[in-house]
Amino acid sequence: MAGSLDYVKICGSCPSGDGWGPAVTTETTLDGVPYAPFSKGDKLGRMADWTAEGKDRERGGRNQYNRNFRATPATRPSRDTAAAPSSHAAAAGRRFGWRDYDKPTRNRDASINIKADWGLLEEIDYNRLGKLNLDADAGEDLEDYGFLYPYDRSYDKQPVKGSERKLTALDRAAYNVTTSSDPVIQELADKDEATIFATDTILSMLMCSTRSVYPWDVVITRQGGKIFLDKRDNASLDTVTVNENAVDAPLDAADGGREPINQPAALAEEATYINHNFVNQVVVEGDAGKVAMARANPFYNASEDADPPASRAYKYRRFDLSTNDEEPVYLVVRTEVDAVQRNAVSGEDQHVTVRALNEFDSRAQGSGGALDWRAKLVSQRGAVVATEMKNNSCKLARWTVQSILSKSDIMKIGFVSRVNPRSNDKHVILGVIGWKPRDFAAQMNLSLSNGWGIVRTIADMCLKHEGGDGKFVLLKDPNKSILRLYDVPAGSLDEEEEEDEEEGGEEGEENDE
């Protein structure tokens, strides 16, 4: 049954069959989704310590010398697994370093308030999610909207030191409409084009969920035998995190973060601002080289939007997630492309996705051991990229998934740094590097089949839950490597939105006073 996951129970004091350890099972699927329940290659924590005597020796090692030992939060990636981003959340494999015992425990808040009348349906740990597997096809194009400006190749040239281009704020109309509010998706759903509907922003979060550390949530609506994956207004999915996966990630003020501009929320706001403007700056606007899609931008209204539309193509693509011929399951996702460039050899147009990494201060807490980009981006480019893959595993994996979903030919990543490390309002572009999305995925050890397995399993849990149409919330635990699925009563989320609006209004009145 897809709505119920059988957990591998590990116990150090209870026998299982004739020996110690996980129960033996021959199951290889979760409702048709291939799943490997256990293998001897899995990394497990200590099952039992028969030599420990007394409370002081329970953890061994450091505790024998009466040091203040503090357990490392499960959300902090291990040093071993940070180099292999696909398994960063396995905190059990952590190698403890100097003064690790003295680092503060972080208690993050959930991304949404969990109410007493919400019913917990499933609790799924990352270890289980990491073993799901489903091979999907390459996808097919259904419809495309919008237009693309050509990418400015001059940004690929390494700037001369001291002559870097400044990041400029450009007012362009860009949209991030949630799934169920998208008129094109509504039309495709009415035509029964698929069972599952999503946007690439939401879908990439699910597919890369085992790399996530910070809290997030997805609202899932089941209606007429279909599943719609949605985000709430101003949700955390809309922001760009910074060094989320770093061993010593940026600290909130409550955890000891001293510099306000280097705290997680401020860094996310800065990174989101940079990405919005960077993608607008690196294209050549004008009719020359402009490529129009079959239909105009579905969200732009010239009579209401004061700013001109940004270079953006919306491609609605369908993927086959069926596990058998008798019960076909298709997924439709709205993907995005940012620019176009002409292939120098074939002369064909190539679709380009554009993103930006940002450097705040290589010497500040939370920098994750990053190199100084101004000094090392050219001479040690590989080391700079490797460090970013470690510190921003979830963010880079999501960008790569989005590029693959849209069938983009090239993924351009800019390296943007502050003009002054102590100020977060002025930035310069230090360089741009391009990759083929699937090549970058291979470097990151990113498995799309695992991502598809996660999506199909979550969808099946909602589709097969008794109770007919309704809403669910999939929540990333703020402090543990766990996803939780809740059954939400009708109207509960509407009340949540009203409360948020009231709180926002009160804060505005206080600021006015």
C-alpha cells in the first residue's frame, strides 16, 4: 500500500530472528515504485555498545574526559557526506572535529504552523526516501509560451581585475504563479492530460528533498482523481538559500549570529534579489535575436503591468511516471527557460537557464570554508565549484533538476560578490561558467530516478488515502531529516492565510507608529 511505509527498525537490545539487526524482507517495491529496503552497504549508526559502563561512558571518547558534549543537530551535514551531496543528511556518520562539542544546538521553526486538527498520515526519514527509484522518460513538450532574448556571451569572458561589471537592478515583470492558479495547467487538467500537476520550483524541491536542511512545505490538493502540487504565498520555496548545506552554516541571531546581514534570512533575501536581477542583466534586449514561443506570456497583462516582461519561456512538459501498463500515470510540469544562444557549430538555437551563486564574506562565520573568489575563481575554478557543491548542495541540485526538466541545453551560473563584505546592497559579477545540465548532475551525484520515485510515492499516498478530495501538507521537519505528510481539514489553510495577513497588518501599524 502506497500510503504506508514499512520502516527498517534497528534495535541494539532486541533480537530479530536468529541474530541482531534489521528484519529481513524480500519486498522490492512500494506500490510499484522500486525500493531497496536494506543492503549491507548502508551506513548505520552504532547499534549497541556492550562495553559502555555508566552514563559518563555512554558516548565514549570525549565524555571520558568530562568535556561538555553537545549532540550535533541532525540537520547539520557530516564532513564525510558533505563531499557526496546526495547523502549529506546522514548525521550518524559525522566525524567530530575540534570544538564541535561546543557548537550551539540550532532549533529552527517550522515553515508553517501545524494545527491540532491536522492528521499525521506519514513520517518518512531521508534514509527511506533515498532508496526510492523510478525511471521516467525524457518528457515531451505540450505547449510553450513567452519569448527569449539572446544570452550576452561577453559575460563568459573573464573580466580584468578592477573592471568587473556591477550588478544592476532592472525592473522586469517576472512571475512565479503556483500550480493551481496557472490557467494553462487548469486547461490541461480539464483535458485529462495527466494525473499529477506541478511547477518546476515545487517539483525540484520534492526531487531534491533529501538534500534539504532548512524547513519548507508543499500544499497538495487532490481533486477529481488528480494531484496538484502547490506553494503558499511568500513561501520559503520562493527564496534562494545560501550555504544551507555547509557544515558550519550561517547562524540566526538566537543561535549566535552576530552580523545581521550574514544571517540566513538576510542572506536568502540578498540571494533572491541577485538572481532576479542577474538573469535580466545577462541578456541582450531588443528584436534582434529575439525568439518568440508559439503563444504569448500567459501571465503578462500590458494594461496592468507597468514593467516590460522579462525574457522567459514557459514550457509545459509531460513525463510518464507509470509503473505498469494497466494504470498509466503522467505528470505535467511548467518549466522555465531564461535565454537563448546560437550554437557556434550547428547554428541551432540552444535554450539556456541562468542562475547566480553569491559570495558574502569568505572570512565570516557561515562561509563554509569558501575560497576568496576574487583571488581563486580563475586559478582554482575547480576548487571554488567543488566548495559550492558542498555548501549549496540542495540549491544547485534544484537548479540542475529545473534545467533538465525544461530540456535546457546549457546552464549558466554566475559568480556574484559584494563590493564590500560589510554591505549587502552593492555587487559585482566576477564571472560566468556554463555546463550541460546532465554533466553537472553527474558531478553532483544527482539521481533523477530517485527524485521521480519520491514524487510518485508522495502522490500515491495522497491519491490512495481514504476520504475523497481534500488537501494535504507535506512538511520538512525544521530540525530533523524527516518529511511529514498531514491530512488538512477543509478551510484550515485559508484560516492560516488570514492569520498571516492579520499579523502582517499589525506589524505594518507598529512600524507606522
